[in-house]
Amino acid sequence: MSSDDGDLYSALGLTREATPAQVRRAYRSLMRQNHPDTREPGDPASDAALQRALAAYAILGDPELRAGYDERTTRRDPVTPPPVRRARTFPRTDPQTSPIRVGPVRWHRSG
């Protein structure tokens, strides 16, 4: 295993030869250990480990992204981080209104 803190495999405690099942198992194990619901709140080491595990699994859990990561890191070129997928945010025009608007619901008896 690499001692490099930026290595995604070392964040999960794995080697490059790990199977997808081993990646998933290591990720789930780290999530159980470091999840805020299963540990003391405010532990910065667990918070950092949780963030590293999430970032590593986002890449290594997807076969295409993992192949691209492996290709970039084995060439010994400077590694550029993969693009981060961010959740969509929707603008709210009026803070007093709900972000979800639902029209009338029509119920039809079946049968």
C-alpha cells in the first residue's frame, strides 16, 4: 500500500489489485467506523477519515472513473484531480415560499 495521503487506495486501506467487492467492503467498513451516528461527535480525525473514504469511493466505486484514475496515476505524470460531482442547487426566488410546488392531485378509482 502506498504511504501517499493523496492515494485513493490507501484511503480505503487497499492495494491497486483490489476487486470491486473489496473496494465496496472497505468503504462500508470505514463508513461504519467513522459515521457521525456511530461515534463521538466532533472528532476531527474521524471527520477527515470519513471525507477521504467518501472521496475515494466516489472514484474507485465507479469502474470507468477507477480506470481513468489508475491510468493517470500509473503514468507518473502530475495527477490532476478528477472533476467533483456536485449536487444541483435550485435558486429560491422568495425565502418565504416552499421550494416544492405541487398542483392539485386527481385521484381516479381503478377498476
